[in-house]
Amino acid sequence: MAKKKEDKVWVEVEVNKFTDGITVFRGRMHKKDIEAWSNGELVDCSIKLEKTYWFVGENICTLGNGEGNARQYTGDTYIRVDAIMLIFVLKEDSYPNNLVASTDNIFPFPGRQ
């Protein structure tokens, strides 16, 4: 039997509220959720972002790894669709290895420091 094609992609999600300072998250999500969000079909709900991580300065914060309370998380985050401004699809190898930031798949974006 042929292996089923993966229905998830790596994404960067930019949010505009409810974040307490964190505005860009990365992780994996279902392609169908991206399509439904882009078509305006998702209302009053959240989408699941798996293996969530974000950049803090030169460092990476990965849910489920690291020190303190962050290591207690499963790595999944649920983001309200009304808080999402943009969703960027990333390359398939977009998960950080050894908590070392790789910027090979990050391109300059207007307004981002």
C-alpha cells in the first residue's frame, strides 16, 4: 500500500492580538485549515499549530523543550482565527535542530526586525 501523502505543512503564523508580545509563531498545521482560513470559512474557532516554536532575539523557544515551564507543554498551540493576520507556508525542513536557529528559510519581511 502506498504511503498517504502528508496533509500538514510547516507554517509561520503572524497574529495581531491576544499574544502578550509574541506575534510570530511557527509550527505544522493541516493544509485544509489553511485553505478554510484563507476562504473565510473559519469563524469563532481556533486552529491547531503543532510543534510550536518562536524566535526571541537570537534564541528559539520550542514548546516541550528547554528549561522552566516550557518543557511541560506538549508542543501544540491553538490560535484563534480572528487573531491571525498572515500565514506563510515554509519549507518542509523548518523545525529547528538542537535549538540552533537556522535562517536559511527566512527571508526579510517589511516591518520585521
